[in-house]
Amino acid sequence: MADDRKRFAALKLRLPKIWSELQTDTDYEHTSVIIPSLSVNQEELSKVLGSSFYEERLLFALIRLRNPNARVIYVTSTPVNPDIVDYYLQLLDGVTLSQARQRLQMVSVFDSSSRPLTEKILERPRLMARLKSLLGNPKRAYLTCYNSTALERQLALELGIPLNGVDPELLHYGTKSGSREIFIEAGVQHPAGSENLHSEADVVAALIALAEERPSIARAVVKLDEGFAGEGNGVFIYPANRSDSDSIRDALHTLQWSSPQETYDRFMRKFLEMGGIVEEMIDGKDMRSPSVQMRIHPDGTSAIVSSHEQVLGGSTGQVYLGCKFPAHDEYRQLLHREADKIGRALSAKGVLGRFGIDFLVKQEAKGDWSLYAIEINLRMCGTTPPFHALEFLTGGRLNNDTGLFHTPQGQAKYYSATDNLKSPAYRGLLPEDLLQIASKHGINFKHATETGVLFYMLGALSQYGKLGMTCIGNSEQEAQDLFKRTVAIIDDQTDGSDHGVVESIFEHYLNME
């Protein structure tokens, strides 16, 4: 194990040179190996409809093929429909479809089992040998993953290339408990509560302590350390007697879940396994849930990538449904300043790669905004694919001073996005059917105007009636209108206007001032 750590550290030393070359030479010859494995708790992942198709969310990384000397190896559990791949490649501005295809290797494991993709790759020695043969010069290659665990570290070691992501030794800082530790160290405001809890008794004691600290508290949240997308959170309603352990324990058994599959016994079993936290539920008249994407470069510098307004839903209002870019003007700069403190604290720990920080903000009586850091996700997040889409389609960049994204021509861009648009009426719709509908109604992204819709997770459409989309406009209103129009068109073409239990996501956007 100690030897593996040394080898992993030695490989990591290659990243600064690769990164430096990529910044200064747009034609730098290199190979990017993309493993979109969701190496997370598979029991929690099973709650997400069509989760196996989330491996398609990193297809925006094909933007790297704009470099005429870049090669991409993209591995998935099951084959990606060639029409989906071509859909992305034909949107690469300045690169012909045939040229891009020649430098792209789509590799499938042909294994649809509910296990992390990385695990499937590692147990196939012939596939590993094939991947090594496709690398070219390993000193000019690197590994990109959805998240980093011991599996991804082992894959990097087997391939002999560096992992462009967090060292698994540091993953604690991406748990709910580790996040709170970093917030304290960085001096960033966060909800009152307790971390590093490991039993029902710990939770009961923490809830009593929280009520003593916040005498008027009505609700709290009990969170699994490794929950994600709002799954793994239980909302606790305080009983009348908030200092009595028996009353608290009884109320704990009535936790409210986002997932109808969750039960108390099942939740507490996972809590005992992975630990978790208790914290106050921040309530207010005008509550919002912005997030900040950041990246720590191989040289240790941290940078803001983007900031969004998240749209949350589900029965407890904890589940990620989509996002708007950018975050609101009123508090965007405050959001960036607080995120920067967290980024510097993580950099000091040795964290590398992309990550996201979730916040809550509420407006006080005098009109000021109070900001609370909620959690750090040391991985790519739900807001990563839509921002990648914007970069992929326009070639623009974020203005660090304003937090706005501008194209090379100087036009500010806005979008509304979701990876959770779904309806039973969409089932049976093939990717090519959706693309024909989009083309017929003129909503596809157009390079001439740099506005329109880019769809993703198309593989989940036929089986689950679910897809993702990023609606790009030249103003917030234009992006929201395009979102609403796109949903209306798909519904009209599929008789899907009655979503039933499915959240009508665009209403969340329209209701946000």
C-alpha cells in the first residue's frame, strides 16, 4: 500500500507539465482517458432513475478534440448509441466529423451490472491491455473521472498515467462531516450542528444539543456522510419536548425522505456504516440554493469555474433537479469570495481537480443576504455538464471579476438546464426521434446565434423517459423562455403534458425572480 502511494504521487508530478503545456499550446499532443464511473454508494445511486446513463454526462469532454493533436478514449459500461456520439462531434466548431472520429476511441465494457464502471474495467485484464495500447505516449496522457476513489487510483496505477482529480486519501473533506470541518477552518458561515456522528445515540444527542443552541428551531436535517444529489438526507421535525431523549428518538423514527424507497432501519444501517451529521434546517422567506464550481490546478492555485442557482425539489425540497447560470447578481460576488476561502483551505490540504460547493442564501428583513455553506462535493456535480456544454459550444470563458460567461465575441451567455426532465410519455422515444423533433422546431443550438438547446443523457430516453438539456440564451429571460418552449414542444409531440408525479421543472425557473 505504501508503495502504491509513492507510485501514485510520482505519477501526479507529471500533471503540472501537462497542464502548463495545455495552457500555452492549443495544439499540444496528448491523450485524455475519460472514465465516467459513478464510484459512489450503489445503494444510494439506485434511487436515481436511469443512473446507468449518467455515464453519458461527460461527453461534453469531447471538447478536447478541438485540439487537432488531442486524442480521447471514452469508456462506458454499455455502448453509447453512435448517433449520440455524432450529435456531439458535429457540434465541434472548426473540426470536421471525420477528423474528430479518427481521434476518438469509444470503448465499452459490455457490462450493465450495478457496479462502478472502474471496478468493471479493473477486472478485465485484456481490456486493460487494450487501453494501454491506445494511450500513445503515457507521459502525455492523463485520466479524468467523475469522482476519485481507491478504484480510480488503482486504475491510474495500472495504466501508468496520472489521475486529474483528488487523491482518495483526501476524500474525507468531501463528506458532510469533512465539509463542516473545512468550513470551520476557512471561517465560512454554515448551519449549526454536529459532525462525525456514528450511531442513533449520537444523532439523538446532537439533536438535543442543537435545540439548546437554537431554542426556536423547528426542523433539522440528518445527513449521511456520503449521500449525494439530496438523497441520503432525512428531515427531522422537533417534538414539543425537545430536551427529552425518548421524545427525540421517537420523532427520529418519523424522518421525512426524498425517496419513497427509504426506511428508517435502512437509513440508520447506512448511517452506522458511513457516519453522518445533524444540522439545522435553514428557513426563511426567500431561500435560494446557489452552488459554486471550482478547480484546483496542478500548481495548487484554486479558481472559480462558475456559479449557479440550483433548483431543488422532491418531497423534502432536497433533491437536485436543475440549475440556472449565472447565480444572482445580488450575492454572486459574496458567493465567490466565500468559495475562494474554501478553495484555498482545500488546496492547503493537497486537494486537486474539480469540485463543487453548495450554499443556501436567505434574505434578511433589511434586504441583506445571509449565506451558509452546506457541503463540498469533491467530484463533478450536476452543474458540471451544463457549464461544459456552454464551453463546448461557444469556446468562451468566465470573467472572474463579474462571474459572467462571455463568448470570444464578448456576448454574455445565460442558460437554464436540467438532467431530470422526465415523463412516462417520453418512453419509447429514440435519441434520433428527439433530435428530429428539435430540428423540425428550430430549437437546436446554432453556431450563428450561439443560442439553442443541447440535449444530453439521451441514452436514458427510450427506457426511462428521462433526459437532460441545457437551454442557452443571450439573457436570463431568453434562456428560461427557451426552456419552457422546449418542454412544451416535447410534451406536444409525445402527449406528455400531464407529468403526473414528475416535477414540472420549468415552473421552478419561472417562479425565481
